[in-house]
Amino acid sequence: MDKIKYILKSYETWVSKNPDTVGDFETTAKWASYFVAGRITDSSVATELVYSLSNLLVMYNDRIIAKYRPEIANTDCIAESSSGACYRLKVMLTTLEYCEVFIEISAKKLFGVKGKWIMVALLQCLKAVGRFFILKHSTERIITSPALPVLNRKKLTKKNNAAAALTPTNQLTMDEHSVTIKLKRSGRIMRKVEGAPPLQYRSFKLKEEVLSVQQQQTPKGILQAEYLYIAKPLIHLASMGVFGEKSWKQLLVSLAVDLASIKMYHNNRQHMSKEQQRILSHRCLNLVMYLMRSPFYERFTQSRLEGLLNVLGKIPIAKMVAGPLRDYIPHWQSMYFYIWST
């Protein structure tokens, strides 16, 4: 056990000091999942396993960097207490999102189509309950997907370059005037007295009181829009069960829920932060995914996409990419382009 702890500690130290190298390794691991596809038996299971593990590795490395580099963690909203219920729930939801396709494929192979849909319904219920809990017990009013955002390594690199440009005297001055301190036993990051805001901006209310006030100040339209968005996967699953997987009605029901949620957010856009507006813009871009969903894909997109790939297949260099894409797109379309996987 001591040896394992030593190895983990050494790995954490290495990751915190070499985020760029770690990022290159993570990218290589993700690309490996594409090269595995179609080249071995049960390639879909192997591909999703490699892809899920690579995403989990990214999440683990991000937590390490956030732990050892609190200054970058603060800028990316990852500096929450690891003991908080909402934080642990976010870790669970992020893990489910990274592994849900692998779980679906495995359930189908083990228990058949019926077992797959039971597992899908169970996963979406768990995710919806978790998101409702976070929305109710935190100050967040729009939840990202995944729940724990990927750390922005570019910001960390810029900070490192800026720190390297400083003279040793300046670095010493910065260390002496640091506004945070790391506790030796617990490892928690705490603010020093001199790092407190000016007296007129301080609040002596309990955390629960501050949370209650912030929740009361949030317009109902924003909360209703997020509740609707969280319920969208369950509504879509129910409509698929009623109308069928290839029916236009299930597609239109899901699209209507998406558009209604986005419309409600736009009506309250003036009350949203820049980060929330960025997430909303990403959700608007996700509407393009409907072009790849049944039955729109079979009726319109499939023939045009195959024609484009056939043309690219005649180009020597592009042929290496177009061929595998043409063979594997049907699998991607059937597994990835669900409403709940975006």
C-alpha cells in the first residue's frame, strides 16, 4: 500500500508540473479509440472502453491540477470543496456521462435490446435527479455538460509563461503577498486575512443564508428553462416509447422542448452571466445535431454525407480518413446521436 501511495503521489507531482505533456498523452489516448474501431472483434465495445477511460483520465488529471494549482482552478470554477455533496454529485454525473455509451453497448450485448433500453432509462433518471439536486442546492442556474467542465490548460500555460518572465525578486514578492494558504494536514486552500475584500463588501451571513438570497433573486424563467432542459431526455425517451425510434413525432417533441427551453433563456438573457450565455450558445449549436438523428438522417443527411465521403475517397491523402469514416458513421449515428448524449 505504501508503494502504491508513493506511485500515486509521484504521478500527481508529475502531472501538476507537466500539464502540456499530460495533455498530449490524453489526446493520443482519445485518438487511439478511433484507430481501434473496426480493427478487432467487438471493436465497438473496445472503442468505447478506450474513449471512456481517456475521458476519465482527463477528469482525474484535471482534479490533480486543480488541487496543486488553485489559481487556475479558481478561474475555471473547479475550486469547490471536495467534501461538498454537490461536488461529489458532479463527479458522479461526469463519470456517468463519459461512460454512458459504453454502458449502453455492454448492456445490449449482455441483456439484449430490452436490457439496453432499461439501462438507458435508469441512467437518464439518475442524471436528471442529480441535476435537479444540484440546481436546488447550489447557486448554479445552468448546468454544464459534463457537470465538471474540462480544465482550460491554455490559461495554465499562459500563467506559467508569465511567472517565468518575472525576476526572482518579483517572484519572492508575489509569494510573500499571496492571499491564500494551503493547510498542511487537510490540503485545503484558505484565504488569508489580508486577502479579504474591503470591509464595505464583506458579508457576515451564513453560507445557507447567502445561498437562499441568491436563489430568491434568480428569475423564475431561468429556473423553469433549466428544469425543462433537464427533463428533456426523459420526455424524449417517453416519446420514443410511444411513437417509435424512427418516428418524426419523437424528433419533433424533443426539438420543441429544446426550442422552448432556449426561448425561455433568451427572454431572461439580461439576468445571465457571460459563462451562462456561453453555455446557452453551445446548446443552440447543438441543435445542428438534429441533422444526424433519426428519421432526418435516413431521409436527407445519409445520402449526401455518403456522397461527400465517396468524393473524398478518390483523393489519395483524404482516402485514409474518408474510408474508415464511411464504414463507422452508421455505428456512430446509432449510438451517439441520441438527445441525451449531447
